[in-house]
Amino acid sequence: MQEDLIKINYKIFREAFTTQLESIKKNRVKYIHKAIHRPLRDKNSQKSYLDMVYLGPRDAKKALVLIAGTSGVDGYTGSMILHFVIEKGVVGFVDEDTAILLIHALNPCGMAYYRRCDEHGIEVNRNCLLQFDKLPVNRLFERVKDYMIPKNWNERSVAETNAQIHDVVESSLYSHFEEHFRKRQYKFWNMPYYGGESAS
């Protein structure tokens, strides 16, 4: 079991994806592969990349888009799905009017470090505003910002944090708290559901 877990790392999954692209060539389908280097290296000091593979005509009116790794750590499941659809012949959907775009590791940092956020603490799926000049305000995070992240991480500080959050939950009803807590916030990079203050 431990050996299997060691194999779940970004480098191995990316190599498997790029190697599998060779099988597309055998189907005589032209494709464009662009690897965008991201600044942060993975845990093995290897460079991390967002890989985009476009198959089909550039002027296609329709496109099937498959994305792996928006929330980082889910990239391993997504990578296996991409492997499966390539293996089962997804290139067969390409025609003169239809293209396919495969995106491997939209958030390579999160994938490499088994986290939801990218190298800036941003959850990529919450970084999708049309404009960032007027950011939404999540008042719940304003209320809990002083004790959500303890300055010292020990049993006492964790217990105090839990007690304070419990008081907020009790005073606002759980469903109300849950609703606001899961909404994105754009101010506190070190707290959950941070959507960033600019496009990532």
C-alpha cells in the first residue's frame, strides 16, 4: 500500500500523460502541445507545468474540453481520466468541425503538493471573476479572521479557535454559517476559499 502511495506524485503522472501523447500520433491526428512552466517546483525539485493539448482544426466551431487538476490534488483522478479517454479513442471525436482540448494539471502546484490552492494560496476555481476591480466581500471571514488561523499552533490555541468558531456557528445558525463559509473570499490569502485579488 505504501509503495502505491509513493507512486502518486506529480512527476510520474505528468510523464505518463506526455508519453501517452505518442499514441495520438499513431491515429494520424495532428495536435498542438503547449507546456506552460509554472514558477514553483514540485517536492522533488522538478519543474511543474500546465500542459495543454489541442487536437483538430483551429477553426473548429465546437470543442470538447477536458480539464484535470483545477483544485490541485484532484489532478491525480483527472489525470487518470484523461489517460482513460485517450486510451479509449477520444481522438475519434475530432472531425472538420470539432476539436478537443485536453488540459493536464490546471493547478500543477496544488497537484504536486496535494493541496487545493496554487502557489499563491489561490483556489483556482474561485479565481474566475470577469473583473477584479470590485471584489465581493465575505463578512463571515471578516468576523473570524482574528482567530481562524492561530499564531501559535498548539493544543490550547486550537481548542480556543474551535471554541470561538463554535460560538459563531451557534449565534448564526449552522446552515447560515455553512452557506457563507463555503462562498469564496478575496481578502485573506491564508484562509480557506481564497479566490485571489487578481487573475492567477
